Amino acid sequence: MGSAEDILCRIKNFIERVELFYVATSDQKGEVHLAVVKDLIFLPDTKHIAFKSWFCKKTIENIQKAPNISIAIYDAKSDTGYQIIGKAVSKSIVAVLNGYAPELEKIEKEYPQEEYQLTIKITNIMDLHRVTHSDKYLLST
């Protein structure tokens, strides 16, 4: 399996080849919500990851009330992937639409108007495959 440092290095290299990442949050009732993000990065301490997206309001509401989060990283061609489990520890607004589509805002108020960067503290990581696999954690806790 390798040391935590080896595992994190392998995942850092892997995410450079993956275009999209799937983020799962849930509300306090346990209703799960998915979002798709790009450009996931490991922060220098390797205990945190960050990514930006124009998250819909449900994702932001969920992490405010229940910060547990899961990120799926998967490459279908190689049937290789990882599930990063963690907690959202910060959210920052990095861009705002300013009157971009006011006619749309009147019709549908649920469209995101802010791009957020989320920072996630990694709790653990698991392998992710289509075929039979273990849910064993890769990092020691």
C-alpha cells in the first residue's frame, strides 16, 4: 500500500490526468447532492485540497450545515480512482457575476451568482474502482 506520503504523491500525479471531479455533500436529513468541479489541487501541507466552482446553492447550504464531503476522482479508461473523504474547512468567494444575466435572475433565482473556492481537510482516502474493491482506508488515522 505504501506510506501516506507515497499515497498522496500518487494521487497528486493522478489528478493531473483527470479532467472532472465529483463532489458529494448532504444535508442534515441525509439527502445527498452532487456537484462537478475541475482543477482540484493539493495545498502545500498535503493535508488539505482546494477547488473552485460555481456551486449551486444546495452545495453551499449543505457544507454550512454538514461539512462532511466526499470527492470522487475517477479515470474510466484505466478503472482507477480515489475517494477523498474530508470536511469543508473554508469557503471563499473568488468571483461574482455582476448583472451578467439579470433577465435570467428574474426567471430562475437558483442559478449561482458566485464562484467559490472550497478548502477541504482530508480525513481519509479510499481506492475507487468499478470492479470489486475494498473500502479500506489508505491513510492511517
